Amino acid sequence: MTRRTFHHEPEAVRQNDLIAATLDSIAELGLGGATVREVAHRAGVTPGLIRRYFDNKERLVAAAYRTFISDLIAAAEAGCGEGSAHTRLAGLIRASVTAPVADGRTLSIWAAFIGMVHSDPVMAEVHRDGYQAFRDLIERLVGEVIAERGTPASPATIRQHAIVLNALLDGLWIEISMGGDDFSRFDVVQIALNSTATLLGIDPAEFRD
């Protein structure tokens, strides 16, 4: 267990530290074990101080989920780098199916959160916002790839490609993060790139390094 040192920092930094401690607790103990007392212990603060920033555990958990999704999207987007639209989309795909985006700890945290989406309206809203943000990113990159190739497509077609590609990456992400032996024997990055090329109707070689 990692216990953080809670310094006298600006409010935003303190909130981020508490959220980080919450995510650590959920990763190791699940939602049930991520009590206010446990989070406070890991953050090196009193439970009362947590309530100064978050009215209750539900608000703390919702903030942690929002941060968790935002960080995943940022990590995937960081893989885009620079260059052509093809290169940037390939970078996003590569980052989406490799660590730190795809790993066991990330999956454990996500699995704990996802169980609340259908029963908690606040968590459902956070989930929708995160899904929309990532799909918008994919949709933008897919549109740029299509434009770069000079093969016009309607906004509806581009959006459909983005929805399917998002579902493909979600499925691969879950399987890879679970660490199954089946996937350890394959080049999952190339599988994802080839599948994307097939979806967009282009030569898989265009996504190779």
C-alpha cells in the first residue's frame, strides 16, 4: 500500500492527491474497501479534511471516475504525436492497446466503476461524457485520414466508423488488460492496426511503421 504525504498545497493539488489515493484504494481493495477512512490514511490526512473538499464518498468516487477517464483519454491522445493523419491515428490505436492504458490495474479500477453506471445517475453522466470525448477524438482522426486520402465520406459514415472503431478498441483493451495467454502470443498492436485498416477500407501497410 502506498501512503502519500499530504503537504500544504493549493486546493486543486490537494483534491488531485485525494483522488489519486482513492484510485489506489479502489485498485487494491475495490469500491467497498475504498472507504473515506482508507483514502484519508493513504493520503496522510484526516477523514474530516476529505469532507472539506467532497461532501460525501459518492462525490469523491464520481470525481475519481472523471479523472480516471480523463487520464486514460489523455494517455491515448499523447500517443498520436505529430505527422500525417495516418500516423496520428496509428499512434492513438497503439497507445490504446498497450500499457499504461491497457493493463491489469487500469482494468480493475474501470471494472469497479462500471458497475455503478446503471444505478447512479451521476456516474452515468461521467461515463457518457468520457465515452463521447474519446469517440469525438477517434471521429476527428478518422475524418482526417479519409480527407488525407482524398476519398470523401459523409459525416454520418465517419461517425459510424468511429463508433465501430471505438468498440473494437474497447474489446481489445479488455482482453489485453486481463492478461490472457491467447493475447500474449500475438502482436496485438498489429491486429488493431490491421482491423482499423479493414474498417476504413485501406491498405494495412499504410499503418505500418
